[in-house]
Amino acid sequence: MCSSDLVPVAFFPGTTGQLYKQFALTIACAVSISLFNALTLTPTLSALLLRHEEQVKRGFWGAVNRTIEWARTTYHGSLDTIFRYRYAIIALFVVALGLTGFLFKATPTGFTPDEDQGYVIVTLQAPEGTSLSATQAITSRVEAIIKQRPEVRAVFDVVGFGFTGNGSNHATMFVRFSDWRDRPGYQHSVQAILYDLYPKFASIAEAQVFAFAPPAIQGVGNFGGYQFELEDTGALGLDALTGSAYRIIGAANQDPALRSVFTTFRNDSPQLVVDIDREKAKSLGVPLTNIADTLQIDLGSLYVNDFDYLNRAWRVYVQAEAPYRSLVGNLDNIYVHSSSGAIMPLSTLLNAHLDKSPPVITHYNLFRSIEINGQPDPWPGPG
């Protein structure tokens, strides 16, 4: 019955399954072995032990019986000695209790404490609007700092990628260390390396750089440490939510029990807001689809077709070159056709202006939210 309850737990999906899989299978296997022993070996052993027969004094079993008898006699004889030194034994017991209390306070007590898995994850976030080439230059500086550690074996950079959103100002780095036997001692552990990298990353003023150990359970979060969701349950707006988040982060970074508390949420991403003057476009006979297609092709991109070359399939996209779509003034050089075939500048049908807004808005429990990540200080452990 116990196995029938535990085995299905090992197939639970999501976080629950990851947490209870090993526990469920271990207990199920232990119960199965115990059941086999109880139904087969235990009755036979009981019959042998309860059967009255004269003790064997020769051969192998004779030696076994003499050893058991010697252990029994020695134990009985030691009781008087132990009782005479009972105060010393009580003192040793108290010392053992004190050692147990020390280990309880010093050992990380989190439900899933971070482990040294042989690599760490470094996230980089430059200010919104930073170009890809500038982010690449900052990434090279971070990589040079990381490679100063002798434990580093390889560094893999992905510029433009972030766990909480992609963009030209994001970068993610995977740092692999040498084998555990080649870096013995706490000074070469992941925790010691992270402690050494934090102040060096803080000296980079052009971007926020944080290093994290991977999650102890794969699939439970993107980083090790903790994740906090700040919800806008009162519908106060993104400005109020952002201000609350930064106040929490500032207070958390002052707490010695926490470190590297941050959020990747930004409310200042430069955006080009384009409003189509529908009445004017209708009066000039310009279909709205023509305006939308022109904006997509020149400022965005449009898939055309595929072609084969060198045993590979290649996709064809149409898009204006970067110098002709990087400024608001470039709209004056983009033209659109009316229904009658006339050509006019696209800027005459648009109202364009620059604004700032978050590139990604996340929700948690149906409320707008901001995710805050951080690391607990391992000494004392979280719990």
C-alpha cells in the first residue's frame, strides 16, 4: 500500500515532481525490500532462532558463538567501569550536544541550498538602448575579470540573451570551472569564487553584472538563491511598482544576511511611438494596410521566400539598411503609395515621438509584478 502511494508521486510534473521524485523512489524501494524480507527471510530466521538446540562449539559456527559470548561478557563487565566514570561520560554527552548545536547553526538550512555544480551563470544588463557592439565590449571586460581566477576552465558568452528577456543590452555568460579534485578547499569553491567576483563586477559602471550558482534542482528557477515577486495588487501603476521594487532592493542590500539583490525590470526603455493619422490617410486615399506594410518592411522585416544553396536552405528577408531606419528623421525618406498610385512621404501620415516604457511587463497571479532575485549569505545558512 505504501509503494502504491509513493510511486505515483515520482511522476508528478513541474516543481512538485522534481522535489519529491528521489524521496518517493527511495522510500518505495526501501519498503519493497522490507516487504520481501518480512515475507521470506524473517519467518525462516525466526524458526531458527526459536528452535531449542545445543550450542555448536566447534568449527566456524563455534567461533561465531564464542565471539558473541565474548562481546556479551565484555559489555557486562564494562558497565561497572562506565558507572564509575559517569560524570565524565555526562560531560562528553554535553560536549556532543554543543557540537550538534554548532553544526545546526553553521550548516546551510535552506530547503534546497546551493551546491557546487562546477559552473556559475553571469548575467549582464546594460542601460536600455545600449547597442549590441557596446554590450559586447562590456562582456569582454567581464570575461577578462573572470579569467583571472585560476579555477576557470572555459567561458561561453551569449550576447543579446537574458533569462528574463532578450535585447541588445543583455548578455549571459556560462563559466565552467576545473574538476572538483583540482580545486580542493573552500578557497577554491564556487562560493569563494563568487565572493571574490562580486566587488570586481560592482566596479563596472556601464552595466549591472551579477554572478549566480545554478539552481540546486534543475528546472526550479533560472538561478540559485531566491526569487521574490512584487505584485501591484492595488493597480497603482508601473511607476509606483518600480519605486517600491527599488526601495526593497536598497533595504535588502543593506541586510548582511542577503547579497546581490537585484531586478532586471526596467521602466525606461526608449521606444518610438508611432500614431497613424487615420482620417488624413483616408482623405488622401492611402489604405492603412499600405502604411502598416511599409512600416514593417522598412523598419522591421518581411519574410519573402526560401532558396537552396550548397545543400542548405536559406531564408530571404526584406529590410531597410540600418543607417536608413535608426533615426526618427528617417521616416521622411520612406514613401507610401495611395490607391490612385500617388507617392507621398510616410511622415505626413504619422505622428512619431520618443517615449520610455518597460520592454517586458510580467504578471504573477494575474497582477502586474516585478521579479527580484538575490542570494542568501551562506554563513549562517538560510532557513
